[in-house]
Amino acid sequence: MNEMSYSILYYALPILGLIITGIAQAGISINYGKYKKVDAISRKSGREVARQILDKHNLRNVDVVEVSGNLTDHYDPTKKVVRLSTDIFEGTSIASVSVAAHECGHAIQDKESYAPMRVRSKLVPVVNFSTKIGYVVIMIGLAAGALKIATIGLILLLSMLVFQLVTLPVEFDASRRGKKELDELHILDSTEQNGAAKMLRAAAFTYVASVLSTLFQILRMALMVSSRRSNR
């Protein structure tokens, strides 16, 4: 790779990552903003829908609680809690019930020991460690001219990419399960189901964007290491 090609890629990769992430965030903001203004025909709140889905699957041990923030909704498998942000917890919109159903999809995955979810949980401590020191190891290796050390840093960063790749089937499957529950429990009619699908697809694309952004970051670091090696 000549110097000009290297320079173009080095600066283009982070910009491309920012563009993709921005598009993903705009997509979820637009769709969430649209469907949080449209009440579902059932008029049930996110809390009520979550409780109904969980009870249907004999998950009465899983609590549904309210948390602060915007779109901070998540399922905590360690404490068996579905946490819903205020707008989702109290809201009766298509967005509210869709997000609540999605998080319950994770609770159902947990009950059924869904393999990708188990793998993701086991990767958490590895990824937390690797991401903290990966970039540091690369910089130390480059500064010291020790490219083997820099390469170890790249390998550590790859764990973050693996984690995000495993996250994709977990999130897509949770959305599939959530939409199925909304249909079987007649919480949304056919038209509203289309709206829910659009919003959940937009949310899923944010995870795809995260994978691509991380990939571009790692490629950029790899270019730095490769450039140092070729200049030796």
C-alpha cells in the first residue's frame, strides 16, 4: 500500500464509522419519535404489556421496574429485572409496548438458555478487560517499536468485535420474540405491527452500526501497525 492510499484509509475509516453511526442514531430517533406519539389500540402501558408477557411465560420471578433516562431500557439477567425508561414504562404508545416486548424477549431467552445470550454473558468480563488495555497496549507497542506487542493489542481489541457480533443474533431474536408476543396477545393490530417492526428494525441497525464502527477502528489500528512494519 502506497503512502497516499494509507493516508486516505487512515482518515476515511473513522469518518465512515461516524457517518454510519449517525445514520443509525437518526433512524432510531425518527422512528421512536414517530411511534411514541401513536397510542396502541390496546391502550396498555409498557409496564402492563411486559407483565402480561412475562406471566404468560411463567416468569413471575422477573420484576418490571422504572428507570430514569431515555431509551435506557434493558433486561438484567443477573437480577432478573426488566428495566423500562419512564416513557416506555408509563406510555401506551406503539413504541412503548414494542420496546417493552423486546426487553421481555431477552427475559424469555434467559429462561430458555438461548445459546448466543449465554456466550455474550461469558464474554462480558473478557471484553471489559480487553477494551480497557487494548488501545494502551497498541500505543505502547508502537511507541517502543515493538510491533509484536502492538499486534497483541489488536488481538485484544478483536474480542470487542466478537462480543458485538454475538450481540446481533441476541437482539434480532429478542425483537422477533417480542413481535410474536404482541401478535399472540392481540396488543397490536396488523397496522400497528408494521410500525413496531419498523421501529425495532431501526433499533437493530444501531447494533449493526456499532459492529461496523468497531471494525473500522480496529482496521485503522491495524493500518498503523502495518505502516510501522513496512517502514522498518
